Amino acid sequence: MRARTFTLALFSVLGLLHLASTAAAAVEYVRVCTPYGASYYYSPETDSCVNAITGEVRTQTAFGTMRRQTYFTARVRGLESDFCDGCFAVVTPAGGLPQSQQVSGVTRLGVGQFQVVFEKPVNKCALNATLGSFDRSGVQQPPGVVTVGRTTNVDNKGVFVWTYNMAGALQDRAFHLSLECEHKAPFCTVTNGHDTHVCTPSEIAGVTGLGPEGP
């Protein structure tokens, strides 16, 4: 009985030691990337160094030092754009707003006439509008026409929308409005000792992960 108890205890200790060694092996400590300063650390399993404060990524390549940004900082950079990148609105025939992004409000100006005001300027945006349902009923909408135009009376943030029936008469219709605007493009540069230039496809090809592949 004592032998059996001793054996079970031994296996328990060995099991705990195995778990401890496995856990220890799984730990990968952050390494400071000394060539670029104390704020940089090596991203695990890569040769790239990330700035913990700014999100800038630096990688030493055969072409020189490549500077990029992480996916997160690229997204923040896009959100900080001066223009309404990614803005959209789904508008009901009565001027309701069931779905939207960065929209301040919608005003029905008259039959088939709407003004959509966004939170950022739209004067450097392409405007895309189409007639469509504003809910998930799946009911096919009758054909018609929709046109769009910009307005400067709300700090370049407004879009006029006109909706018509197939006879060309103004008619209240539900529509979808989306914008494609200028934005701050992700950066990627290479410094090779002689100059600094925008990353080329051949320079990016051999670099893995961590950020958008150039502007």
C-alpha cells in the first residue's frame, strides 16, 4: 500500500514538473530592440521592431531600413482623416436614418428631396447612391432614379439626394448613400543610406506581417 501511495505521489510530482516546464517553455519574453532605442521591442517570431508608443514598425532588409505601421495604427490613421472615409447612410422615404456611420442628420426638404449631413467634409469624396429597401424584408423595390450633389451650406459636409419614379417625377424613396473619400494612406518607406523613398513591391515582397503594404 505504501509503495502504491509512493508511486502515485511520484507521478503527481512528475506531472506537475512537466506542466511547469511546458508553461515555462511557452513563455516568450519581450526583447528590447536596441538598434532603434528603448521604446522599440522585437515582435515575437519576427525580425521587426515595434515602437510601443507610436506603433511604427522598423525592419532591417537587404534594401535598407523599412519603416511601416501596425494594422491598428493604420486604422487609427484612417479614422483621423480630414475627410469622411467610410461614411454611409441608409435613409427611409420619410427621412429616417435606420443605419449610418458618421452622419449628423438627415432632412427631408420636400417630396423626393433630402439633405444628408455628415460629421466630416465631403468635398473631396465620390458620392454613390442607389435606391433600395431600408429594412430586412427582402421585398423588391420598384425601379426609379436617384441623383446626388454636394452642398457648401453646412461646411462642405452636406449631400443633396433627389429620388424619382420611372416617369421622372420626384417621389419619396428609400436610398443608400456611400462615400469614397481621400484619407491618410498607410505609410511605408525605405532608407538605404542614400535616400528615403516609398516602398516598392519588390522591397515589400520579402517582409512578413505587422502592417499594410505601403500606401
